[in-house]
Amino acid sequence: MLSNSLIELDRAHLVHPVASWRGHEKTGARMLVSAKGATVTDAQGHQLLDGFAGLWCVNAGYGHESVIEAATKQLRELPYATGYFSLGSEPAARLAARLAEHAPGDLNHVYFTLGGSDAVDSTVRFARYYWHSRGMAQRDQFISVANGYHGSSTVGAGLTALPVFHAGFGMPLDWQHKISSHYAYRNPVGTDPQAIIDASVAELRAKIEEIGPDRVAAFYIEPIQGSGGVIVPPKGWVSAMHAVCKEHDILFVADEVITGFGRTGPVFASIEEGIVPDMMTTAKGLTSGYVPMGAVFLSDGVYNTIADGAGAAAVGHGYTYSAHPVSAAVGLAVLDLYEGGLFDNGVRMGQRLMAGLQSLQDHPLVGDVRGRGMLAAIEMVVDKDKKTPLPAAAAPAVRVFDRAWDNGLVVRAFAQGVIGYAPPLCCTEAEIDAIVERTRLSLDQTLADPDVR
Ligand code: PMP
């Protein structure tokens, strides 16, 4: 059990990411102390099913001895080696090669980062260098999609299109442009998939014309928008957007920080979309959250253009901890687990999760159930026909989060009354069923709250 003094230390000194600082001073932290499989234990000894895999990252589940052993062995043998210049280490080389085998098409070149935000930052740097190498440095404008999330760094936060990451921070930057989201549940063009695709294609074309086709460097998408509330595009949307980019020779960047490593079924969601991005970012499931690591995949074309552009000079982009050997060793051990059955289990459990959550569609609070594989969300409404959101002042998703926590389930509370799910791929059938049952109970309790509607 944790002493209250630890909570006080946290309150006094630890600044929490994406939290209300004043709110946190009042509530203090909910601390976790241990975890195994898909279950986490909090400081009060209360066990919970982790329906969100930490921050949609612990894809393999907690406490795998093989991962712990791989990290320990690497810490003993060689805890650090720089990847700078032409130095390196065995696990980094092996991991890059194995990842290239899993990546779609000719994404054969892997640049390691510490997480997703610096992976996105790296793609912006690489895109600029790519166009500089082709003698078109004026291609310096970037487009992304409303409701998208591409990290919290100074550059990525501007590609991100969520107000809380912009307001007060001077974001977005003037070279960062947006088009509307495909958000089928609340789309002005209605719910017809083809109408949504056509509208997005038209809007992207218009945006490119507005900026100037010879000014646009790259376009960013998430195969499923994550932090915006698990917003799934209609089938064919991603490939339609890819085709527009190819018409104009614009780099297409797929941000697979969440959707990588079996989260939606395939190893990467781009594979199912039938596209090969020019660059692809990933993180989270790469090391299953055990240690930090992210990656950028570069196509042969992007890699060779930058390499030729730099010639004998260094491509001046790097982090002290790029290709960290301990992270790479963990990545290899986690890949073994995925390939050894977790990817397959994730596909089966994803079908069960989606079917289970669909069964909640009859609940009075449930307006929309969406997702793919082990990535899903429920959007709550007051009136199903009118799709009226629950009053924001009642913080409905946070209420469900609190109820679920008390019922032994961790979910994610998004703005607009959206509850998110991204359980570890190692879940059993019983655990998936418990996630659904505990959600129903938590929704019932929220419905009974007099001031929530
Ligand atoms: N891109 C996407 C699509 C993400 O979901 C995230 C994180 N949730 C990031 C980038 C940033 O990753 P990180 O938090 O590891 O910096």
C-alpha cells in the first residue's frame, strides 16, 4: 500500500501530462503499483482490468518474463550505445531488419526515436530535407486532418487538431493546414461512406489548390483517428486520400503510433488499407510500453532521395537515445510474443470486443459504437435520433471513467462523452466479456445520475 505522503509528494512536485494542474492539486493521483497480463493493481490494492492498455501501448500485456529478461540481459551487456555517426548495436540492427519485414511495401528503412511525438517531428524534418534534396525547398506546407493527433511537440502539436493542444500555445504554426475529419457519426454530408470519401477528396484537392500544389510537402493521416475519439474512416477513405496525394506528388505520411502492432488486426493498419505510405510513424506497441521507443519508416524513394541529397554530408537529425539498445532488445522480445500468438489472439479478441460493445447499442446512453479490432469507442448521447451530446459541463465521460474504475475497469474518457477502449492483445475471452459487462454497469450507474442528462 502507498502512504499518503507519496500522494503529497506527487501533488507538490510532479507535473502531469495533459491534466488540469489545479484539478490535480485537488484530486491527487490515482497511482498504480503493479500489473500482470491485462490486470493492474492500484495503490489501494484494488485490481482492475486495463481496458486501455496503459495509454494504448501495452499491447502485449504486462509482466512478460521474456521481455524483462531481454531488457536485463541488455542492461548487463551494453546498456547504451549511440546510433550517431556510423556507430551502432546489435539489437538495433536486428530490430530494424525485423520491422522492415513487417512494414508495408518498400518501407525498408527505420529511424528510431524515443516515442511518437519525436517520430512525427522527424517526418517533418525528413519531408523538408526530401524536398530540399529534390530542389523544391519551397514545398514547405503541411496538411493534416481535423480531430487528428500527431503528438505534443512544438511541431507535432500544430499538426494535431485538438483545441486543448493549441489554445494558449500559439498553435498551429502558419505552415500547418487542416481539412475536415471523416467523422461519420457527425458529418455534415451524412453517413453514406462514398459521400464522406467524395467530400474529403474534394476538400483535400481544394486545400492543395488554395495553398498551391507546388508548395505542399506532405499530408498526414491516422488510419483510425485515436485521441480525437477513435474515429474510423469509411473503407476506401485512406486509399482515396493517398491517391490525391500521388496525383500531386505530395508525401503521404501514415501516423501508426496507435494503430501499429496489431491494434486494429494487421501488424500495421496501412496494410489493410492497401497503401504504402511514403513515411510511417509508430511507437507504443513497438515496445509494448515497457520502455520508450518510437520509429519512422522511410520508403526506398524517400530514403534514397535524402541520402543522395546529403551526399558525403551528415543528415543532421538525431537524438542521444535514437536506437537505444535496451529499447531495441525489448522491441525484439515483444515482437517474438506478437509473432508467437499475440497478433492472432488480438484478432480473435478484437472481434469479440467489437461484438460485445455493439451489444451495448441498446443502452439509452449509447449513440454510436465504433472501432476496429482492439481499438474501439462508445459515444454517449442524450437523444439517439438527434445525436444530442450529453452536457459537457456534466463531464459525462469522466463520470463513466470514475464508475468504471470503481467497477474494476480502466477505460479512457474523451471529450464529447466518448469512452475509449484499447485492451492488451493478450486478453482472454472472459476478460473481454468483463470489459463489456463492467461498461454496461458503469453506463447504468451514470444514467441514474440525476444531473448527467
Ligand atoms: N501520433 C499519434 C497518432 C498518437 O496517438 C500519439 C500518442 N498518443 C503520438 C503521435 C505521440 O506519441 P507520444 O505520446 O509517444 O509522443
